[in-house]
Amino acid sequence: MNRIAPRTLATRPLAAPLLACLVTCLLAAGASPAAHAKDTTTPLAVGAGFDPVAAAGTGFELPDARALKGITRVAVPVFSVEFVTADNVSAQTSGFGAAGRATSSLYYKLIGMDTPDFQAITNTLYARFLADLQASGLQVVAPDTLKASPAYAKLVAGGAPGSIKGDSTQQMSPTGLGIYGFARMGGGNSSQGKSIFGALADVGAGFAAVGAVGDSIALSQELDASLIEVRMRVNFVQLSDDNRGFLGRLSGTASASAKVSPRIDNVMMGVQSKEWRSTLTLKHTLTLDGSAFAEVREKATTAGDVAGAVAVGLLRLATGSKDTSSSSEMEVVAHPAAYPAVVGSGLASATGMLVARLKSER
């Protein structure tokens, strides 16, 4: 990565490198508008015999390691864990000729866990991550010292002061820390395709993140420490449009499918050492034990659901439409004890990989 001089951040010669950085981070964060693509990462099962140190050696993409070399003192101002709580997919045929279009939709929702549960998992993980960094031989800036920094206050003012709760995700930050920069990009489910407005919102967040680079350099200099920024995402279902592609649309039936399993499908770590920055991206999807879920069940049908289905059927009859549709709403029930244990352990394996790779690159 090109060296960035703080006094020239806003000058024209840096426009191209910063834009390239933005595009790279958008793609890495999963902000591509392609809907319901198959996982392109290699699944990696995390169980009792999983060795984070061994997996770290080849598990990451690291285009440039210069920001990792020789570091001895670090601070962790961004530590974001995003929990996907709802997702959906729709498959549709083209309806060529006399045949009507066929549509199949699936809606999945995670229940049994809410903000306090996700917050507890995140707080515990952050404390462990700091302890692991220290155990690896690094001096770690205390969170209270970090939060007292004027440069840090400026960064948080341009981001979010704490956790972000949406309709389909909850992006958590350790209590007292904010979310800013590239950690705010690429939000949303990994299965659900983004609308053009969602993609544009990510681009806007990306430019804001690029604009925060100068403040990050200032924070690194103020604390005399390399900054470690972590973002991870936990999912609970993998949805697929089985009619995806031209030939799939020609099928006479519409089909969507789902695979319920806890998994960590996005792990990124950025390291800012004054004017140098390096980014590690996990090449794997970490698959976890299914015991995290107590059951998968169909959502109970309400009177409103029945009335809506009847209304749609009458409308099609009146208009002579040959279109058909089917949909299922499912609930994935998290086990109150097993989910925090399984997901917490899986996330700890992911951060263990980060610490191990960081240590090997120093």
C-alpha cells in the first residue's frame, strides 16, 4: 500500500489510491449487489480439535504486511461483531410463453437472542482479544486511555457512538466504544442482495471511512501505538435462489433452499501503524456446531396472513393471471445456553487466528 503523508491526505495525487482502497473494502465487506450468490469462501469447521495457530498461516488474504512489521504497542479502537437476525430469498421463473411466472420465497428469523445477549458475547470476546494480544508479547493501550483521547472522540463523532440495531442485523461494539470507518461498511445479511440504494449507502459510508484515515493516523501518533480494527459477522442461515441464472429462470418451477447452521462468514482486521495500513481478510467461512439452535419451526399463521393470501388469490382470479407463488416463514430458535457458548467459542477461534497471524508477521 502506498505511504500516506498526513499533510497531503486531501490532495489530488492521493485520490486514486484512496478510491482503490474504498472499492477493495466494499468488495471485502460483502457489499456486492449480486443477490444470493453461493458462498465463495471455503468452509472450515470449528470444533473441539480446531487449531487457530495452524489455520492462521494460510487462512488470510494479506496483500501488504508493512503495517504489521515491528509493532510492539497496540490499541483496539474498533471491535465490531455483527449478528444477522433475519434473512429472506425469492426465486422466480421467467414465465415464457403461456406459462405464468412462478415465485418461491423463504423468510428466516432468529429468535431467542436479543441485544443484551449479543452485547455480553461481544464484551467477553473483546476482553479476551485484548488479553490474547498482551499474551502474544504486545503492550496494549488500556480502553480507558483510548476513550480519553481527543483523536478517538473525533473519530467516533463521525461514526456511531455504540451498537447499531437494524431490521435484520445487530452490529455490536464493546460497551463504551463506538463504530467508525470501514467497520460501518457492508452491513446487512450475507444472503440477501442489496438494493441499489443500499449499495449507494455503502459507497457513502466508504467515502466517509476514507475521510477518517487522517484521523486514524492522528490517533495512532497520539497514542504512539498501532491501531487494530476488527470486524466480524455471525450468520445463522445460508439461503439460495435455486433458479439463479438464465437456465434456472427457464425452469417450470421456482425453488429456494435454506441451510440452517451457525457460522462466521466475514472476518476482517485492519492495522494502522501511523501512515501505513494493512488489512487481513479471512478466506474461510467458519462453520460452528448446530447445537446452538434448539429448533427450527414454521412461524404460526395469523388471521392477517390468511386474509392476505385470500386477497392475492382473488386478485389473480379476477385478472386471469397464471402466476403462482409460495412462501414459508421459518423461525430458528437459539438455545439460551448453547448459542452464547458455541458462537462465543467460534468467535474466539477467529480472533485467535488473527492474533496468531499478527504475531507471525511481526
